[in-house]
Amino acid sequence: MSDLQKEVSELERRSATAARLFDIRRIIGGLFVVYGVIVTLAGISPSDADLAKAEGVHINLWTGLAMLALGLFFLAWMKLRPAQAPAAPAPEAEGPEEGPGSGA
């Protein structure tokens, strides 16, 4: 394998690693899971005043569970369909192109 091929394969590997590292689904999913756990814990034992404000609905519990489910969905999506590095453009032909408008 030539040095150029080794360098290209190393750059492709780094690009794929960077694409997975900065995948926005990881950030969104992680934040939703963290906030979902916090809100769910707050909604497990609400005060009477909180229940009265929400007209008897355990809104923090349901919202926290929904956030947790959405965060887990994003993380599962990231795991099942990992990000791919963008494909390198195909090398162009070396010779002059002949076609309409080329003057040949």
C-alpha cells in the first residue's frame, strides 16, 4: 500500500470518528434523558399545591416520562443508524472534456 493510500484511509477513519462524535442525536438524546429523569423524579411525589395547580394531573410525571422516552428514542436511533462520514468526491478525468460547447 502506498503512502498516499495509507494517508487517505487514515483521514477517512478520522472523518468517520468525527462524524459519530459530533452526531446531534447524541446531544439531543442525552439532554432529554437527563432532563426526563429530573422531571420524572420531581413528578413522583408532587405537593398538594402542585396538583391543585395542574387540576389533579401529575403533569411533571407524564412530561418527564415523555422526555425520557424521546431521549431514549434519539439514542436508539443513533445506535441503529450510525452517522456516516460524507463520501469523497470522485476524481475527475485528466484529459480535456469533449462535449457540447467545448469547441472541438
